Amino acid sequence: MIRFKNITISGDIGTGKTTLANNLAKKLDWNYINAGEFFRKWHKENGVSLEETKQIPEEIDRKVEKDFQDQMQTKTDTIFESRLAGWLAKDMPGVFKILCVADFDTAMKRMAGREKISVEEARKKGQERSKALAEKFDILYGAKDYLDPKYYNLVVNTTSRSPEETLNFVMNRLI
């Protein structure tokens, strides 16, 4: 039995956070909310590349993150996935915070495969996107170190783990 009311999953590009969140939600039969889906949809609808994250109006970012925080406090049995989810929940009791990490080469190969681009292009876009988001989070929330392990209950290195191994690793720490 899980002793937490909710779980956050955070990480940089290509670290396996979406895969883990999907697998964990299915395994636990929990709800799953992904902030990234909202932002990808916004970028597509507005014709803005993912690397141009600064184009998202500040009020949209703040609303999405505030809604995320409110839901973390009011919902139960929910997986919340976003780069900032763990940091947003840093002071919330009953929320288990997971940080996914992977070495840069592995992460960029994953990104290249997912977005059907070359690894070189993934490196360029990945670095641009990560840098832009880090700057934005610092400006909006003062969150310079939102991926610092100190905010998380569990750090999972997915570099050499399969999705199933990652899920089992996490499940063994949740129960």
C-alpha cells in the first residue's frame, strides 16, 4: 500500500519522466496529469517552437503552475509530471517527489528518437530548451535549482535502466 497521497515526477529532457509517470499511473491505477502536454499544445497552437519557451505569456505559466499546486493539495492518487512539479511540492506533506536523471548523451538520443531528429539537432534543441526553461523558472519563481536532489524523496538514474527496471526500482521504494 502506498503511503503518499500524490507523487510528482520531474526531470530534464529525455530523462524518462513521462515514461515513468505513465507506467506508474497504470501500475497504481492512479490519475496522471502532465503539464508538458498543456505546454506542447500551446506551442503548437501558437506556432512557437518548444525552444522559444519565453514566448508563453507569464500569466499562462503562473496559472498552470498554480493549478498544479492546488491540485496537488486537493487531489489524491494522482501522478503530477512536470519539470517543476517536485519543486512546487517541496513543502507539501504527503507528496512523494521523484527526480529522474540520465546522462546527457542518453537523454539526447531519447529526445532524437521521440522527435525524429538527429542526435546533433537534439543536443542543440535540448540545450536551448533546458536553458530557456531554467531562466524562465528563475525569473517567475526564483527557482534556480529546481532540479536539485535536495527537493526530492527519490532520485532515479534512468541512464542504464529499462522502463520496466525504472518502474520496479520506484515501486520498491514506494511500498
